[in-house]
Amino acid sequence: MICADLLVFESDNLIKFTDLALDETLLRAIDAEGYSTPTPIQADVIPAMLAGSDVLGIAQTGTGKTASFVLPLLQRILQNGKRAQPKASHALIMAPTRELAAQIAENIANYAKFTKISVAVVVGGVKPKPQIRALAPGVDIIVATPGRLLDHMTAGVVSLKQTNTIVLDEADQMLDLGFMPTIRKIMGQLPRQRQSVMMSATMPPAIRKLANDFQNNPVEIAVAVVSKPIDRIEQSVQHVPAAEKRAALTKILSESPRSIVFTRTKRGADKVSRHLEGAGISAAAIHGNKSQSQRERALAAFRTNDISVLVATDIAARGIDVDDVSLVVNYELPNVPESYVHRIGRTARAGRSGQAISLCDMAEQDLLRSIEKLIGARLESVNQPLAEAIKVTERPKKSKPTNQKFKSSQSQDGIKSRRRKFKSKPKKNSQSSDGTPSPKDTVAGLNRMLANAGSTKRNNPHHRGK
């Protein structure tokens, strides 16, 4: 269906890879991977990219986004038939994290196994010299994180003058995480005549506007609803006080150990990992402060079941592609609602089903509401009594007026006496049944504040009365 420069496809998924005009070597590799039928996003993006169009692809995680741009890239390089010049490349793929970059490079290697197409991975957290050696003769495809790539460009290690295709994977996260200045510098070094592709699981309107700066009349391919988690994930929320989250997490993981746990901070990830290890659950943390070798070892241990739980932050989680993850636990809710969609997309991959449980304390109620608004549904509460208690606490009823009355005929001495009484017993605050201060304490407190304020003004040599 064509409308101006907007294409919104709802693929019937009846075609096969052999229908997509791909090279025989690529078809052999696809068959070796065990695939014969493309996913909806692959069925739509591959022809659009092969036609040379700029593409804005929106699809949920675990639906085959990576292969949807890798396969047409490989096809175009095979058709070109030219070798890249020294320090140059034909195509550039940028990703927000080292793990995602490594995952993309692994996909390229799998699909290009019967070709001579070369790929170099350029990421931070590792020594630059091996990357410099890999880039020196020229490569067909560079897979990079923005920061390290710009470092190499500034040092003259690599040139993008021959790069005719640029792909931003997880485009919303790339732009949302503050990579804009770096990305703009990199894009400014590319030829004007180029193909620009952006892929993501979510594309909020503000990010879409920024994405349009990099593309020329892009073909938009939307498979499934934007920002909606895939329906194979059973989602729920447990309302838990912050102090009890560790115990709740331990109980959850004891019943479903093959899991990924998300925290908001790097320090939090380390603390949760240590707690789980102490509770007898094998776990490892992965975040930006870990070296590349540490992160790779943790991912490898998780893939081979040497550990049963991976504790991760949002940024480090990009690129965790393990098919048999049965459960995702949001130990802390994300500050950005879209990150919730990316988090829970680590389960229910490759057609499987999965479960996502979010632990929500009192301070995270607004974050929960933002997530529910984004996905268009309320998360099922598995501990309804506590959830109802939270609702009541959030909206306290007004305290009933006490029987005590303040008569206007009270003398000033009586008021001063109450002030002295309040000061002499500061810990004995009379409260109403719902925990709110009584009118007596409120009046006394206000009087004391006013008296102190007047004293401060009188003792301040710079104060001038008006």
C-alpha cells in the first residue's frame, strides 16, 4: 500500500527467501541457519533496501530486524563486486552498545559465510590497535558504536568517503541516549548520495522528527503497533516496598531461574548480582563499567547456562539475544517508558512465549502509570491487596476535624503557654487517626515559624523594613 512516501505494510508472511532476489550464496547461508520464510519485517524491508530507498523500519524486538537490513546490505555488496579502498568501507552499521554491535557482526558472519565479504567491529572498552589493523586494508562493512568510530575518524584511521549505506540500529535509543552530536559529526562525513536506514522497536514522535533529519523521503515500514510489547509476553506487576524487593526477587527466581533482571543503575546491578549469589542463585552483572572482556564472559556464561541469571542495565541490555530466556524481571522500573518495551523484548524471542514481572515500590507509581499509558494497558497486579493499599496511601482522605475548638476570646498568654508547651515536648506530636498532624500542632508550628522569621529579620543587619 503506497501513500506518498509512506509505506505501511501488513505482510501476509506467505513469501519465501527465494522470492526476494537474494544471491545464491546468501540463500545457502539462510538455509544453513534453518530459515526458509522471512518474518514480516524482513519480507518488507529487504525489497525496499534492495530498491535503494531510505528506510525507517519499526518492529518489535525478536522479530528479525537485524537480518532485515544485513541481508540486503550483503546483496548490494555482492552486486557491486568492488573491494573497499584502504581505510574505507562500503557500509556502516552503528549500534548503541558493544553487545549489540557484536551481535550484528555475528549475524553478518553467519549470512556471509559463503562469501568473501569482510567486516570489522569498532567499539569502545577494548584496545584500539587491533581495530586499526583490521581497518587498514579496507573492509566491506564496519559495525561500530559512535564514540570509538569518531575517535578513529579523527585520528585518520578510517574514512567514510566511500560509504554508500548507513544503518542506525535501535535508532530511538541512539538518539535518546545523547549520541546526537557524535552521530551528526559522523553523518557529516558521509557522501550526500547514500542510503540511510533506521531500525528500531519503538519510534516516539520526537525521535521520529530527529530521524527525518538523516533521511531523504524514507519509506516507513511498520510491522505491528508502535511501542506495543509482543503479545506472547505475559506481563504483571508486584507492588513491593523498596526494602523487600530483594526477598521478592529471590522468591521469583527460585521458581524461574533462567532470567534477565534489569536495574536502573550500574551500582544497583552489582548489588543485585551479589545478593543473588549470596542466596545461592548463580548470577553475573553486565553494565557500562564492565570491561568488554568481562561483558563477553558474562554473556557467554549465560548462553551456556553456566549462570542462570543475568543482571543488566538498560544500555548494556541491547544486544542480549538469547532465545530461551523465559523471564524478565524489572527490579526497578525504567525512567523512560520505551525502555520497558526493549527490556521485556529479551524474552519471547524466535516465536517463543515469555513472562515479564515488574517490582514496583511507592516511589515508582508514576513510572508505572507512564508505562501503562505507553503500552495502552494496565499491568495485572499479582498482589492486589497491597496494590489497593498503595492506591489508598496515594490518595489519603482528609482528616476529620477534631473536637477541640479555638475560641477567639483566648488571651495572648494562653497562646504563648501553648507555644511553650509545644517546645518543651517536641517528640509528643498529637496526630489524627490517619497520621496527619492535628489542627493544634499545625497552628503551633506555623506560629513558631512566623516568630523565628521575625527574629531573623530583626537580627539581620542587612534587612530593611518596608
